[in-house]
Amino acid sequence: MRLKNISVIIAIFIVLLLGGSLTLYWHALTPATVTITYTTTVTETLTRTIPPKIYPLTIVDALGRQVVVSSEPLRVISLSPSITEILFSLNLGSKVVAVDSFSDYPPEVVELKDKGVIEDIGGFWSPDLEKIVALAPDIIIADSDAHMKFKDKFEELGLNVIFIRGGAAATVEDILLDIMLVTKVFNVEDNGAKLVQNISVQLIAIEEKLKEAGKVKTLVLLGPPSLGLWTVGSGKFLNDIIRKAGGINIAEKYYGWIQLSLEEVISADPEVIIALVMGTTEDAKAVINEIVNSELSETSAVKNGRVYVLIGEADDIVSRPGPRVAKAVLLLAKILHSDIFGEQKRPDVVSMGG
């Protein structure tokens, strides 16, 4: 019996030590006290493991609006391809009930759309509002650049919408802030921090390799020249991608999406011309042929055979302000600085010699 009592006392000692209550109760070890102390300690331990209440919470979105998220969102609609990529990269795909027509990455999205698990709510610029309402989403994530015009209509329909910067992102860092904004909505900030850290590590590695490299004068065309010499200026994430890839955007003195004159381009004399085109390999070759046989042939880019057309996934990677942004920087860095990163060998990057 004495050994049994000692065992009980030792057991209680360990419990109290773990619970931080040893000093208070050590001098009061009687059979009755032992029972009460054990019960109290266990109750306190359970209380400490209860997670804090998260919802409702208030999110300040990219427009500066305070949006109340009353409970954990279980039905989510994405209005842009980059938003869809962000949601899936944060392992939130199971919550997505609908996306825009252009959302096609990761490949799982296409499979789920084909199976009818994820609905298609129309174009990036013109989502089907009636269908969106019928799907009864808990939250809609929208692009402030493309969907700002629908803000009042969203509110009129009673839809809970959070705007991220999206196409209005001015820098790569803005894209990372978008990712973290989405994590707050779903209480997955730890996942977001890991993703952002991974992207940042990739960007730092590229920056280190380019430390001693010279800047390459670059023109990025947003489509074939036949539609006009449309390109990107400062204040847009694509301009920052060019800079981080070791280039100098010849249109950087302008702001936003702008159309250059032929004279301006020839005067700036880009060393590399990159065209972003929605099309096939044959379409890409046709664009290169158009550039080579135009007045743009006077540029160093054409003279030195440094004209490239990005189609398919390569076009998407560079055009979308999402979690593949480090890949976008590396993709352009391989074009601008092949001496450092090696030749760009992708079927969706078509060159003059390809």
C-alpha cells in the first residue's frame, strides 16, 4: 500500500510539473487534495489547446474597403486565372466552386471544370453575374484592375467580394502582398508565408546571378505588331519582372499600358524583342516573320537574331500576376542573359532561329 501511495504521489508530481502548478500544491498532498488537483490541472491543459476564435473577421482589401467575413468561406468564386492559381497554390482548391473561362492552371482546374465540379462563370472581363448569384458563394475574389467596374453591382446583388491588386499590381512585391491578403481570408497565413518565402528565395537567387551582369534594352510587345506596338510602361508588374530579369524596359518612361510609335522603338533600339501572343507555334512564327520584315528590322534585336514570341504556358507565366512570378522572372532572364542562365529551351518560347 505504501508503494502504491508513492506511485500516486510521483504521478501527481509529474502532472503538476507539466502544468506549472507544483509550487502551489506540493505542500497539500492529501488523498482528497490529490484528486481535486489532478482534475483542475487537466481542465486547464484542455483549455489551452482550444484554438482562438477567428471568424467573424474584417479584411481590408486592395481598394481599402473593409469586408466582413462572417464565417470560414466554404464556397469561393475566382474571377481571374491568377486568383485561381493563388487559391490552388494555397491548397484551397476544394473550396473553389467556380472560375473564369481562362483559368486553366494548375491542370487540375481543367479536369474539375470538365467534370462539372467547378463551374465556368464566363470571361475574365465579363463574368456572368446571374450565374454567380445562383452559385451562392460565401466569398468572391476579384481583380481590382479588371473588375472594379462591377463593384457597385456586386454590392447591389449582396455579394461578398474581396478585391486584390491583380492586374493593378505595380511590382512583384505587390503580387506577394496579394497572396498574403488571400491567406487572411481563409486563415492560412502560415501556408502563405511559406509560399512567399519560397518565391522570394528564387528571386534572390536570380538577383545574385545577375549582380555583375549588364542591363539589356528590352521591348515586350503585347500581341503582334499588326495590332499596334502595344507594350508596358512603369507602374505595372510586368515592368518590374523585366527589371528583375536583368532588362531595361525601353518604355519605362511611360506609365501603364501604352502604344509606342515605330519611330520611338527604332530610336530606343531594343537589343531584345519579346512578343506575348495567344496562339500556336505557327502563329508565333508568323509574328516573327512580321517583325523581321518590317521597319523593326533596323533594331539591334532583329539584326542579332534576338526576337522571341511567348505562347501557351510561357505567355501565361509572364502575363499572370500570381504565384508563378519567380518562374516569369527566370523565363525572361534566360532570354536576356543566356550566357548566365543557359539557353531558353521551351517549345512555347519561339525564336528567330527556332
